[in-house]
Amino acid sequence: MTQYHFVAASEAFLTVEEPLDEVLKERVRHYGEQGKAIDFWLVKRPAFLDAPELSAIGTQVPRPAAAVVSTDATFIEFMKLRLEFVAKGSFEAPSAGIPDALASAG
């Protein structure tokens, strides 16, 4: 199993109100310069928020939701500080409750 970390908020907040695309593009550029593989993703309507083990966080996030998911806890901590009004959490996947960490809910 892999440990994933995330920040989540309403889709409108993350994709319209915040300049998230600038932050992610800069991160992609930086990773390219460092020769590092991408370890973060923007997931619209993340299915993992509906998992029983994340119900406490999932109920706090307005729907439709979006999330930045990463295997890098430090990057997610940076995103929490940068975006401020987001829920932050982590989970392991694949698991019974979260078979696909990056799946979108229907």
C-alpha cells in the first residue's frame, strides 16, 4: 500500500477562486529541472472522500469537491499553508474502502 496525503475543498474554490494551476505548473517545472517524477495529482470529485475511514473529513468538504493528492507529505503541508481554507488528511491505498486513490466519484 502507498501512503497518500491530500488537501480538499470545493471544486470551485480549488479550480476557480485560487490560482492553483499556477502553483501546480511551477511544481511540474521544478520537478522537471530536478529530474523528479510527478508525485501529485488534482482529482476532481475524489471518490476517496466517500470512504468510511475518511468520513470525518469527507463530511466537512463542500461538494462537488476537488483535491490535490500526493505521496509527498511536505508538499501537502505547503499546500495547506498556501491555500489555508482546505481540509487536510491522509490515507493508504489500495484498500477495501479506497481501491483507487485517484478515482473520481460518479
